[in-house]
Amino acid sequence: MVLENKRMDITDRIVGKLSENQVNLYDESTLVGRIVLNTQGNKYELMEGYEQGNNKIYKYVDVTTGPDQKYVDCDYENGWC
């Protein structure tokens, strides 16, 4: 079993709350960043582990890949696994 860092689209879970010249972005009750609003263009400032791109917000998470170790060393001759 190996841990792999994958990017997960969490755009649908994000809630924005307007505050002085910015929108604070939350995933449930966790602040994940903000959008700073100005006339030259809006700027995303996201916490570590989050990324913005293609009008979406992504979170990096560790997921397991590969075979589940509890089933790798089976002794089929004696009937146990």
C-alpha cells in the first residue's frame, strides 16, 4: 500500500462569505483562502494544500494506492489469508 498525493475538485463544497474587499472561502467550517477584490482583477490567496485553476478549487489529499497489504501474503495451501 502506497500513499499518493492527489488533487480533488472541491468547488461544489466551497462557500464564500463577503468581507471588506474580499470573499473568504470555506470548506465546511475550515477557511481555505480568500479572493481579494479590486479593479485591476481579483486575486486568489489559498492556504497550503489548496489550488485554484480553470474556475475550480482543488484540495490535495493523500490516498492509498496499490494492493491492500492484509491480503498480500496469503497461504492458499493451508487455507488462510
